Amino acid sequence: MSSTMQVAIIGAGVIGTTTAIRLQEQFANRISLTIFSDQFSPKTTGDISAGLWGPYQLGNTPQDKIFTWSKDTHNYFHKLWKDGVAEEAGVSLLPVTRMTTEDQSYDVPWKDVVFGCTDMTKETLERLSAEHKRKYKYGIHFNTFICEPTFFLPYLYKRIQAAGGRIERKRIESFEEVATFDLVINCTGLGAQVLIKDDYELKPVRGQVMRVKAPWIFDVLLDDSDDGNYIISNMHTIILGGTHQLNDYNQNVDAGDRKFIYEGCIGMNASIKRAEIVKEMVGLRPGRSQVRLERDTYTTKRGKQLQIIHNYGHGGSGVTLSYGCAIEVADIVNVVMATNVNTPKSKL
Ligand SMILES: Cc1cc2nc3c(=O)[nH]c(=O)nc-3n(C[C@H](O)[C@H](O)[C@H](O)COP(=O)(O)OP(=O)(O)OC[C@H]3O[C@@H](n4cnc5c(N)ncnc54)[C@H](O)[C@@H]3O)c2cc1C
């Protein structure tokens, strides 16, 4: 191994790029970083998302992990927002109203992570139920961050390259192709199905959304019920959603889903009728029984024990967990470095 650890990251979505930036922040010139990816923003899964902070569709991922990763990411968005790079990085702070018709109260562990979280009063529940023609049982209000990958990813690509990282458009079919690296970090989202053929836990959760122009809306209204809709404000457009169809690989816009989204959102806010439709999009969330963030090895054809760290399967929360997971990956890299005598130690 050379004196600088040669690290390859596969995947340039929100998970791969936040992993890259964290490693550069933490290890500076002790690593040499290359990202390989067959797609970049605006063609990653995150570019379809609204980028709203909020743990969602994470299977059986342990609650303590979800809490730590999402809290660390919230702190990172807050830092970017305060550092004055919010516009370039696509980070905004917005009021959120979430409610549900289901028998599930908002007894969530992240109430103190977001800002000013309060339970909805009975009067507001009744008013919104009447306005939306729904029977809401619980609701909350709070303020949190949105981080729009369509801005965030190009911002990070620039920073990664400025810090000496290489970014290469290349599809990796097998870990053999990156076997010369000291360490490989697998951030391929649903694409991990190609590299890890026996991971039967990884399945798409299809999501269809619509982007409209409604510059009078500056908040988030989200019905968490299984048959609920959402209206999420981004910097230049509003996202109307959405669907969550397990194991559905259809990436075409579906007319039935369009009707559900458009009419459902008009039911929540009639002014949407006046909004100009910009585009409709479909994305496949990398759904998994739980997020896979762990160390592994791959034995190459030449018998080398290639060090791998997997970081994929973030379901409906890749943006929300991104930087927190990157911190944990960096902790594992530290351990890998410590066990490799040739790797330079920090002088700090
Ligand atoms: C409609 C919708 C709404 C959403 N809303 C939110 C939200 O509000 N908040 C939130 O937190 N999350 C949201 N999500 C989820 C979030 O978008 C995903 O969890 C996240 O984008 C996953 O990021 P990723 O980097 O793991 O995967 P991806 O974005 O899919 O990136 C994977 C990368 O790996 C590359 N790749 C894959 N295989 C290979 C290979 N073999 N060789 C080379 N490169 C490869 C791809 O080209 C891509 O660049 C939403 C998702 C959808 C679909």
C-alpha cells in the first residue's frame, strides 16, 4: 500500500458524494479519492426527491442508528445554512405540518432534533380535516431543513474536485474492476443489485411526483397516512406527491398515479389548480430491510482481500441520513487505516 490510501467510491448520488466530502474533510491528504459513477445529478434518485429532512421508509433499521444518522445530517444542513452557502447548496429552512388519519401518534424520537416541534391542537386538526375532507387523528408542526440534491450534488462535486478528488463516469460491473484500490466504498443505491447479486433484501420502492410552479407556497404540508398526499416547497418549484410502491420497477409516469397526486394535492390546497405543471418524475428508492452500512471483504481473482465498506439501502431517507452515514463510514475508514501499518497517521 502506498503512503496515501487509495479510496474508490462507487456512486455519485447523495450517499456517495456526502461520503466523499466527509472523508476529504476528515483525512485530507492521507487519502486519494476517486468516484466512479454511471450517472450524476440531475440523473440520480435524489434529484427526484424533494430533499425534505425526515426519517421515512427505513424498514427495520435500528432506531438508535436512524436517530444518530438523521441528527448528524440535520446538524450538517444547519451548518451549511448558517455558513452562507445555503443557496448554492440548495438548503432551506421551512415550516412543516404533518398529520395522519391513522392510529399512530407522533411520538417520534426526533422531536428535539427539528425546531419548535408542537402537537397540533384539536381545533387545527378539525379545521384541516374539514378543509381537506379527511379525518385527521394526529398532527404536528415544526421547522426543518430541505436539502435539494439538484443543487447539493453539483455543489459537492465542485468541492470534492477542488480538494483533489477525481470523478469519473464509469459503470462498475464487478469489484474486480476496482481491485487495485486499497479501499472501496459501495454507495450504489438500488444499483447495488448489480454488484451484490445475492442481496435479496434490496428492493425498489417506486415514487411518482409532479413539479409545479406555485411561488406563493413556502411551506410543507404532508399527510402521512398510507393514502395521503404531500406538498413540499423547493426553492424554484413545489413538489406534489406521491406514491410508494414496493418492488415496482416501472419508471414511466402512470396516469392513475398522476390523478391521485394532482387531485389529492388540490384537495389539500385548491390554489394548486392555478399552478403551472413543470414536469412529472418517477424514481426508485433503494428500499431494504435495513440500511446496509458495514465493513466487508471481497476476494479478488488474484486472491487479494479487497476492503469494502457498504453504504446503501437508504429507502425514502437518503437525503435525511446522508451526512450522518458518511460520518460512520469515516469512523470505519479510521479503523481500516489503523490496521494498515503503511497508512500515514494523523499528526494532530
Ligand atoms: C419520489 C421520491 C421522493 C423522495 N423524497 C425524499 C425526501 O424528501 N427526503 C429524503 O431524505 N429522501 C427522499 N427520497 C429518497 C432518496 O432520494 C434516496 O434515498 C436517495 O436518493 C438514495 O441515494 P443513493 O446515493 O443511495 O442512491 P442514488 O441516488 O440512486 O445514487 C446511486 C449512484 O450510484 C451510481 N451507480 C449505481 N450502480 C452503479 C454501478 N454499478 N457502477 C457505477 N455507478 C453506479 C448511480 O449512477 C448513482 O449515481 C425520495 C425518493 C423518491 C424516489
